[in-house]
Amino acid sequence: MQQKTDALLLRAVDFGENDKMATLLTADFGKIGVGIKGVKKAGAKLKVAAQPFCFAEYVLAERGGRYTVTGASLYDGFYALTESVETYYAAAAVCEVCDKLVFEGMDGKASLLLAVTALKELAEGKGAPALIRFLLQILAIAGYPVGMEKCPKCGKMPTGRMRFDFASGAFFCDGCEVGEPASEATYFALRSASNLSGESTKDGEKRALRLLYTYVAYQTDLELNSLREYIKLI
């Protein structure tokens, strides 16, 4: 039986002489593993289906719970993402986060929309703010929201020196003595990416990404290699 679904290629690895095994984030089946046969041959019709950041309508043949790609109609290959090392790693971070935080069996529609939107914004040159916004949104879906409102302990808006509690994912006033020291620049970069009040700076964006990288590792024990490399580059 063949089925069609909108999907984003998250990763692909060589399998045998001419095939690839890939992971797709789909609108209808969540995250799934698929086989793409003959894709490494010269002139292979399905070559685009195994390219990084491919967003397409995939045609899948299912047998015994296993999927094979039999066709793909490209929506966007986001080719601009490969024009710079920084943008490539930012886009790779989007795919890696989806691969590691979206589990098989989960509804993939919301995550797919966030990922495709983030890749489009990165291709348009929106850089770190687009990646920060995506990370905050996908973390909320995964059950790890970041609180950027009033201090949970005293009820005041944190200003100046403040703290971030990796256990609760919230910012606290420095005087409340909960969490690790965090900068106001970090706080404002996160708020700005979320369309809240606060002026973002390049330094603040880099600090915000470092905080989110550490937060993911704390909550999930997962290391986001692409995000780590992107932070080194900016």
C-alpha cells in the first residue's frame, strides 16, 4: 500500500552499495525511518529525496511496518542553507533537535511546521534569532518550556543580574538565590526571539544559545553536536 505525506528529511546514512536509510519527520506519521533504494546511482530519480533539508511530499510504500520511499515531489530544498558554514550548522541543528526530541509515535504536524519555518527563516538570513525561536518552541512542545516572565519566587520581573534554574527552566531574580548566574543579555535575547519585550544583542544571542544547549543536556542527557558547532562559529 502506498501513502503520501509531507515530510522533512532529518538525516540519511549510506546503506549497502546504492541505498540510503533515512529519518523523516512527517505530518501524518510522526518521525519514521525509511529506506530509499538506488539513490546513490548516477541519475537516480529519488536523489533529491535523500538530500539534506529536503522538504517534499514523499510517497511511501509500507510493508510489515517498514517504509520505502517510492517517490517525492519537492516543495523546497532550502539550497541557500549550504552557502555558508554558519547557516549550514544552524539548519543542521534544527534537524538534529527534531530527530532527538521528537519520538516515534508522537504527532509530527506541529514540529514539522516549526522546523520548516525555521529553515525558511535561516535561508532568508535571519540567523541566531530564528534558531533561538525554534528551540524555545520545540522545547515547549517536548515538555521543557523556558519561563521568561516574572520570577517564580518573588513575583518580580528579573532585571540586571539574575539566575536561571535548569531544573525548572525559569529565570529568577539574583536575590532569590535559585539557579545559576545568568546575564540580562541572555534573558533579553530569549524574550526578543519570543516577541516579548527586550532588546537582543549578538553577544546575548550567543549566550542564549549556550544556555539552551546546556538546558537540553540537563533535561534530556542529549548532546546537540550541530548546535555546539554553530555556537563556536558565531
